[in-house]
Amino acid sequence: MQEENEIENLDSIKPQNLGRNVEPLGVGLPPEVQSHEQKKEDLADILHKDEPLPHLRTYHGDIAEFIKSKDQSLADIALKQNEKKREEKEQEIIQQKKVEEGGSEKTKSFSELPQNFLIYIISLVLIFGAGATAWYLFSFKKSQDPVKIVEEKTIIGAKKIVTLDFSGATREGLKETFNSLRASADYLKGVTAIIISNSDTKTAIAAGDLVNGLKFNMSSALRRTLGDEFMLGLYGDGVARSFFLILKVKDYGIAFRDMLEWENDLVKDFEPMLKKDFTSTSTTYIFKDLIVKNKDTRAALSAKGDTRLIYTFLNKETVLLTESETTLKALLDAFVAGNAIR
């Protein structure tokens, strides 16, 4: 009975009184652990309270707080950063210019002044050199004989070529030139061409200019049918040297007809270029037909049969005039050989 009463007494002890009863004894109960559902209810209570929620601290929040406290905007910050970079770049450029200017100033005294001085000296040397060269060329040209050797293309291949200024292409001038060439051992053998050049254009004159300059008694029709190209020269066979002239014509019929007409004055027109005539001044030369190397020719013959002038058509475009049959044969062979090579 007693035991049952004790159990009943224990059952009558309330939980809230249990702690108070045991605390005086120095023994506490373990804290009550909240369940997951209770934690959720507590969090809901907190969120529904009127108190402001605590702010989370983030990088964007810090920036916003800084902008708010400093009363600045993101654009202002970007502008200031660009301005700072620009100032730093300008400072670098200024420093670099100072360095370059310092280097150039050091070299000025060693480079610019000597260069200017050398330019003046070189200019003076060039001026004096040009003057001396012009004086030398003028003196050299003046002292030289008008006949000089050059390279030119000719109708017949020439062993030697000499040029004569057009001012010397007069009857007397050509007479002196041919006499000089005949007297020189340099032109004893082979073909020597005489190129008459225009002193202004430095080119060979045309056949028409030669005819006009020498005042040939040529018909106007023959003059008009002449081509520009011609060849004047001397042929030497090792013993004698003979004058020759080659003309180009455009119309064979007119040229053949008017060459016959020109025979009345041919010997007289070419007299300055022909060898000296030791026969009597009263000697008369008459043109007659001759066959030379199967070519029809016309020759001015004396009563004794001496040839003063002879001419033939090498082809329908080319007329050859010379003063001996020997020269005509040699030039005919040279002309044929030259055209065969071409």
C-alpha cells in the first residue's frame, strides 16, 4: 500500500515544478532542442515583424554606399580616371620630348654646322667644275678639225665614218674635205662615209637639204621624188680614192627620166667633189651607155674614153653616182652583200 501511494505521489508532480524541485539540489535539466517545424515557425515570426531586416554586405552595396556618401556618380569616376590617365600620358610625352631635344641639342654643334659648311663647299666645287668643263669643251671643239669619227648607220657598210657640220657642206667646203681625205693615208682603202649633220638638231641632214645647199641643177620633179636618206663618201682601192653619192628615190620612172635630163649639168654640179682634172680645160664629156657587171650605166666619157662621172640604178629605189668603173663595181658588190645580210 505504501508503495502504491509513493507512485501516485510521483505522478502528481508536474513538469514545471520538476525543475524547481531539483535545482536546489544542483542538478539542471538539458536544454530543450527545437524541432525543424519550430525553427520554421520562429523564422516566420521574425519576418513578419515590423523591424527592418538586416542588410547583406556586398561589393555592389559598398560601391553604392560610397557613391551616396561622396555624392558622386559612376560617370564622374570614369571621367576622373580617364583624366588621370591622360595627364600621365602627357607627362610621359613631355619627358620623352625633353630627352630627344636634349640629344638633338648635343648633336647640333657637331652635325648641322659642318653639314651646311660642306654643302657650300660642294656647291662651289660643282659650279667651278661645270664652268671649267664648259670652257674645256668649247676650247676643244674650237681647236678640232670639223671632220671627226662617229658611228652612224649607212646605206652601204662603211669602214670609217666622219661627220661634217652642215655649215661646211658648201661647194668649197666639200672640196676641201674630199681633198683632205684623199691626201690622208687613213682613208686609203675601203669605204669612208661622210655624214653631214645639222648643228642644231645633231641629226643627219636630208637629201633635199644637200641638193639645196650645193645648188644642184636638178629638176623640181626629181627633187620632189628624192627620199631623205642619202650617203656621201669616198672609196679607196689601195691605190686611188674616188668620190661617190647614193640617193634614194620614191618613183623610179620620174627618177630615170629626170636623171637623163640632169646629165647636162651633172659633171659641173659634182666638179668640187671629183678628182682634179689634169686634162685640158676644153675637154668635153659626153654621157654614153655602158654595161658594168650586167648593170646598165651612164658614163660621162671624154673623146679618149676617160670616165669623169658614171651612174646607175642599184635597184628601183637607189641611184649611185661615182667617178670610176672600179668604184662602181666595188660599191655594187657591197650593196648586194649588205642587202643579202639584211
